[in-house]
Amino acid sequence: MTENRVRAGDKQEDQFTALLESQSASLPSSLFLGAAIASIIGSLSFKLAGKDHQALFVGQWAAPFLLLGIYNKMVKQHGSDAASREGN
């Protein structure tokens, strides 16, 4: 059988990804949590106002905000690229 696993340092991220990560790493992780909570509150407000479609639309923003927060936290803790860490 062939070995298909990717190990740390096998592949490098491109410069565009590094640029995005360096910019997003300057944002506090609490920003993403706050955005998720705000979308939940906004969705609840729309629901109580009887605007079901808007409530569903805004309520679906919570999960992407939380995922972006997790990604942001991982970049801060582990860095962007294993290959770039090996060179330092």
C-alpha cells in the first residue's frame, strides 16, 4: 500500500494564506465569539418579530463565526505552517 499521509512540513502554505493568517491573527478571538452571540440574539429578535426567514438567515451565521474563531485560535497557538517553523 502507498503512504498517503501528509506530515507536518511536507506541504507549504502559499503567501496569500500566510497574509490572511497574519492579518486575522491580529483580531482577538473574543471578536468571533461576540459575533456568534450577536447573530444568535439577532436571530431570536427576528423570530420574535415573526420574520422567520430573516431569523434563519442570521441564525446560520453563528457556526461560521465560531469556526473562524477556532481557526484564528489555532493559527495563534500553532502557527501557520510547519515548514516555516522549521526554518526558524
